[in-house]
Amino acid sequence: MSHSMDKSVRTARFAIADLQKRVAVLVATREDLERQMRKLNTSVPEEEVAADAHKEGYVAYGSYANSVIARKTNIQNTLDDIDVQNKDLSGELRIALDALDSFERVRARQLAVKAEKLAARRA
């Protein structure tokens, strides 16, 4: 029984560590995409631009602006997907933490019973 409990605890801890790593990757990706979005917004603050639009300092600004706007849309879609994934991972992480907590409580009870039996034998 103890061996299987230890194995369950190790498995739960491994799952928690894996989920935490995955959340960290999502957070880092989100930060990078938000940084990219800020740069794109600085470059092209408009949400819509005519294809033949002109702006000083740019050749074919309209075409450039439309490609930037499309990129901002794609980044926003990715950020929305990251939010969904982060929510899912947070739920999985809560479940894994609850499972680990349950295993540790059971293990603590087992150790308490063992200590009581040992104390009873000595008495």
C-alpha cells in the first residue's frame, strides 16, 4: 500500500511540475506576443487602412499597414487561444494539486496510525 501511495505522490508531483512548466511557457509566449502587439500598434495604430493610402516615410503604406493589421489580428487570435489554454491548464493544475493534497493527507494518517501502534507497543 505504501509503495503504491508513494508512486501516486511522485506521479502527482510530476504532473504538477509539468503543468507549471506549460503555464510558464504560455505566460512567456503571452508576454512576447503582447510586446509584438505594442510594436505593431506603434507602427500602425489604425484598425483599417485603404490599400492605396500614403504616409510620409513609407513606400506603399496602405499595403504595409494592411499586412500589419492582419498580423495584429492573428496575434490577438493567438492571445485568445492562450487564454483558453491557460484556463484549461489552471483547471488541470487545481485537480493535480487537490490529488496531491489528498495523497499527502492519507499518507499523514497512515503515519499517525503507525506512530500510535508503535507507542501502544512501547507502553
